[in-house]
Amino acid sequence: MRPQLSDEVAATLRGRIMSGELRPGARIRLEEVAAQLGVSITPVREALLTLRGEDMVELEPRKGYVVAPLSEQDVIDLFRLQGDIAGELAARLAERITDAQRDELTLADRALQRAARTRKVDEIERLEYAFHRTVNVMAQARKLSWFLHVATRYTPARFYAADAGWRDAMRAEHEAVLAAFAAKDPTAARESMTRHFTDGADLLVKHLRDLDIWP
């Protein structure tokens, strides 16, 4: 089912905030966002209400919506949470993965690596999401998967898909995850999947430091 338009706007703004395109304290003008995204004011207003509830933006008197503070520790905490949950899901899957499931994940990863070689950012973003969603569904832990889905909303997926260094690391990290699944080794699966997320945190923190987001 297609997401609500306001959800799409919120996702775009989250990505801009988390990637540093919108800095803490920056004013968000509804009319500008609506024009940039080709939508009306209403879904933008609804998206900002959602983001305010997530502490991503704040509403200031006579100023309107501004980007909320985002510390280096906030970024680390978000990815640590993602890594812990994703690692647990991978470990559970490794204990009972079938040959058919492993083959399905291998094919999904091959499609992702082909997209990475051609630098098709939209395809990389879509296929990376699909790979991890398949792992999470196979792990058969609905509530845990839901928590991970919520946490990964704050991952600037387009930033990663466009980064050559991340694409190279992703290839090796996916290989390690698939090898752990092939060996049915839950410890290795947990470590490999967790590292996939924590390495992403390191890359994003470096990027934000280079932008002088933090004094």
C-alpha cells in the first residue's frame, strides 16, 4: 500500500536532517518544502507535526518550525539501537534458516550488488531496504521487527546509497552476514549484522563532523 503523502514528506525531511542538509536550528518554511517536493502545504504541515512528535523539529514562537538539536551521541545511540535489534534478528534467523531462504537472500544480495556497481542510487536504496526487510520477516519476530522499522526511519538511506565508501563496505558486510547464515552461526550473524549498522554510524558521524554540525 502506498504511504500517505505526509509520510513521504516526513521521510524526506528526516533524511535531510539526519544527513546534515538541514542543520540543527535551521528554519523549515512550509511553502519552500511544498514547492521543492511538488505538494500542497497540507501534507507538509502534517509531516512537521509528526516530526515534532519525534523530537526532530521544534515549533518556536514567531519563527515557526526549526530543526531540533541533534548531538553526536544521538546519532550513535540511534545506530546502536538499530544494530542491537538487527543483530538479534539475524542471530535468530541463523539458527533455523533453510536452504531456500538462504538462496532467496543470496539472489536479493546479487541484485543489490549489481545496482551498486552501476551506482543507481534509487535502486541501491530500494534493494538494500528489501534485503534487510526479507531478513527481518524470515526471523519471525514481528514486534522486534516493528521496533527496528521504527528505528531505521532515522537512517538517511539516500546518503548511504550515494556514498562509494559505504557501497564497498556494504558488499563485504553482506558477504559476512550471508556466510554466517550459510554456517548457521548465530554468533557470527549477530556480530556481522551489528557491525553493518555501527559502521554506518561511524560514516555518518564523520560526515556530520566534516560539515561542522557540532561545535
